[in-house]
Amino acid sequence: MKSGASGEQRTTRKITLAVLRQMRLEQRPIAMLTCYDFPTAQILADAGVPLLLVGDSAATTVLGEKSTVHATMDFMLTITRAVRKGAPGVFLLADMPFGSYPTVETAVENARRFLSEAGADAVKMECDRRQEPMIAAMSAAGIPVCAHLGLLPQHVAQEGSYRYRGRTQEEADRLVADGVALVKAGAVLILLEAVPDTVSRRMVEAVDCPVLGCGAGPSCHGHVVVLHDMLGLSSQTPRFVERLADLPSVISQAARTWVSTVENREYPAARHQYPIK
């Protein structure tokens, strides 16, 4: 057992899909955050976060790109492997990046790499019912898949905007039908992004797997936000994100102190120097 930041005892057991399913059955909410590097993974795992997502949002939060489509397979594999090293006990979900699943065969091979090379427990792919054959093939190959429905950032150029989905009865019906079909095909998790809680509630009632929400209302079994949004590191944050820290101020103050100590010749002090024999 390990003590978390709040002082409570947190288990060090491996979080598996079976654990997430049990949490769903027991109606225990699943807390989930994005993560992109080794030291942050260590901190989040020690804090008791059971599920980490290595999201293609790293393209915007880490690389400064305008869109998630700039995340490549090599980049995603590298940072997924780093997060796994830092958090060996969490359930690790890795994003299939833009262009990594154009065909069934390519999807299976790239998904396999996330599990065998990077240590992910499952992959997440933005999809609708058109990807049903891919999910079926990945499931047949033993690869757990999370179906990402609702707002699909990789498809914004095609959709035309970042507006929330499920705005009409027709859209809501289609989302729920897609979720049911994809779970039937083999998806083990569903992630709903930017949809009304009405849609989430219907999805929860329609499928027998954990439903995770990203701005999808309280009915979901678990919730995820982008870590950088939560810590105040993003210039703009979605309406569903609660900013819980002002990390830029902490970093800025430390940097200002460093500049001051160097300019005032307070660093390096004697304790920072190596002696000569």
C-alpha cells in the first residue's frame, strides 16, 4: 500500500480492465487524466489516478501544433513508453494518431505496436460505425479498444468546427446506435467527448462496458480532462474543465528566482561546487 497526497492509503495493485469493469458495476467513478512523460506519470500514479490517457493532444499541449493531426506514430509510441515506465500500475490507454488506421490491416498492426512496444493496455480510436470492421479485427487479434465518439478532434477539418455533438435527436440517436454497434463488434470502453448528458445517460443504459466522458455530463462512469488544461498551462480551456492549479505562476516564479540568483552572483555558492584534491 502507498499513501496518496491526501494521506489515505492507495493500493499499488495493477489496474486492469477487470478492475475498471468492477468499478462500473460498483458505481465507483473512474478518474482519468492525460499524460505525456515519465516524471508526470510518476506523480499522477502516486496520486492515485487509475487510468492515464496518452492522448494525441500532446501535439498541441507539448509540441505547440495547432491540431492533433500532427501527432505521429513514432512520437506517440515514444511518449506512451515513457508514461508506462513512470506508471507501471495504471491502466494505460494510448491514442491511435491521425492516419494510423486507414485500413483494417494497418489498424491492427499499429495498435499491436502500442501494446507490444510501448506497454499500453488498450488503444483509443476516433470512430463511428464505419470502423466496426476494424474494431472487430483488433478484438479478434486480442487488442482492447476504446471507441471515441462525439466530438472527434482528428475530424475537425472534415466536420468544420469544434462544436459539441448530439445536439439534435437525430445526432443523439446516431451516436448511441454507433456505440452499441462498436461494443458489439468488440470495443471494451467508450469515450464520449462534448455531448449532452442525455446522450451519455442513454449510452450508459445501452452498453455493458465502462463509458468515459470528456465534457459529457455526470452520467458517465468516469471522466477525463487534458492535464495541461487542468493545471492552467493552456491559453484556452473548454467550458467543462475546472482549473485546479496555476502552474505557470509557480514555474515563472522559480525562473525569476533563478535569473536573479545568477545575475546577483548568488549562484553558484560553495555548496554547489566540486572540490579539487
